[in-house]
Amino acid sequence: MRSVSRLNKFVGSGLLAAMVFAFFGCGNFNAPMQTFASGSDLAKWITSLYIQITIWDSIVLAIVLIVLALAIFVFSTREGDPTEPHEHESDLMLELAWTIAPALILMFITIPTVRTIMRTQPSKWPANAITVQVHAHQWWWEFDYPGLHIATGDEVHIPINRVIHFELYSDDIIHSFWIPALGGKRDVIPGQVNQITLIPSVTGEFYGQCAEFCGLSHANMRFRMVVDTADGFKQWVAAQQAPPVEPQEAAAKNGEKIFKNAPCAICHTVRGISGFSKQYDYGFRGPDLTHFGSRGTLAGSIFDNNPKNLAMWIQDPEKVKPGARMPTLGLRGTDLHDLVAYLESLK
């Protein structure tokens, strides 16, 4: 009887711990990487599928626990019982039940799962959908809007209630594109174009990151997705399509000269000033900096975009982000200050 009592305590403690972990793990719906605060149709489909499967799993768990309790407390032989345990021959109906029930449960899980997968990868999308080409690099994200002639790095803007079609490309190794609150986690594979299509339903700033180990700074490969109102998105597009701002202050003017003469201009594009052209004069090896000052983050979205963090990044990229391919330029003092002033002026 002591062993039974211990088993009861063990099972009870395990269930209690599971409930506590589930509560604390799912309770904060304001967390930046929360997957249950659905912000798009895709996220709602995935959450609904998760709940369905959890319900079926809970039913199976309840049945198993009930059968276990019956086996222990009702049908087990007790010490001192005068008779031997009853012997039962094979029961055809019971065997059929053990076979059919799991098959039905698997069917109930498989059908909604396949349906959700097909929804996340439609073969057609509306003509007015916004296409965003996502290029994964070690270790930053490039977002190109081919229909709008816009390129950004580590920060992507999309409008609410519009179909957004992401085309996923990798320029080096396998990465994984993931925005927990908006749904989806899709591998980005060299030589293969994967896709995610969704309709955002709430405005705000959402955190994303690479979910596939891709090297030394994998954990530093993040991005921000900003869902704007329709008018807000139009204003953002107009600002991004505008030519780069002419520096007004003396420090920024000198910083522009430093940018042109330093290795910065080899790897980064400021439209009309520097950069190797791709299809729309985008950055060749590093992010397009034409409107860098308007972005909220830098260095793979691991730091807020402000003069202090930018100076730290330019001074020693390897220290800030191990394995970063940006070289140390050796800028100090006034030159560093002026270059930072110029980049921050690019609104």
C-alpha cells in the first residue's frame, strides 16, 4: 500500500507542476515573443490547431489516468486475498477498440493539421497583395519590396488588413523566419524559395528572429515587424521612396565625406551616393542605409538605434556581435562622432 500511496503522490505532484508551468508559461500575453496573442489570421489558425490537439491529448491523458487508477485500485490483487487473480481470454471487441480509437484520434489531429499547412502556403493570393522578399544573411535580415522599390534591413513595415506575401531567400546557409505573434516559422533554404502569406489584424511592433542555428551570432539575428495603419504605411512608403536627406549640420556634412571615403561605401548603399546596384540599387553586402536614421534598431536588431549604440557598433563590431562580417574601421574621436551624426541624419 505504501508503493500505491507514493505513486499517487508522484502522479499528483507531476500534474500540479505541469499546471503551474503551463499557467506561468502562457499567462503573459504582453510578452514580446508571445505566441498566444494572435496578431494575424495565420497566427489564429495555428493557435486554434494547437488548442484542438491539446484537447485531444488531454482526453487521451484522462483516459490513461482513469484506466491506471482502475488497474491500481479496483482490479489489482491485494495482499491477503484468498483467491488467485481472474484469467480472461482475448476480447475481440476490446482489441478493436484499442485499434480504432487511436486511429480516430490520429485522424482528428491529422486533418486540421494538414488543412492549416495548406492555408499557410496558398498557391494563389490577391493581385493587390504586398510582396516582401526576405533575404537571410549571416546575421541580419534584408527586406525588399520589389513593387515599391524599397529596401530595409532588420525592420519591415506592413499595413493592417492587407494580404502580405513573404518570399524567403537565403544568401548563405539555412535560416528560419519566425514572428511568434503573427504566426509561422518557415525555414529559409539556399537555392529554394519558401513562402508565408498572412493578413495582420492588429497594429503594433512585433519581434522576430532566426529560429534555426546558423552560426556564431545566431542568437543576434533578430528583426522587428511593424504593422501600420493604412495611412501610416502610405506615409512610411513615401518616406522610404524619397531620396536620402541632405546633411545640414557641419558634423553630418563631414560624416558624409567620411562615409564616401571609408570602406562603408563599398558594402553599404545610400542611394545616389554609394553602393553596388542590384535590381533596385540595394545594398550589396550590408544593409541599405539610405534611411537608416528612421529605423528603430541596428546590428541585427539587437540594439536600439541611437548615437551611443551606433558608435559602439562602428568601433568594434566583433565585440558587439561575434562573427560579424563588418570590419573594424579604426575610427575614433571627431571622425567617429561625425560619421554617427551623418548616419543618424538619414531619416
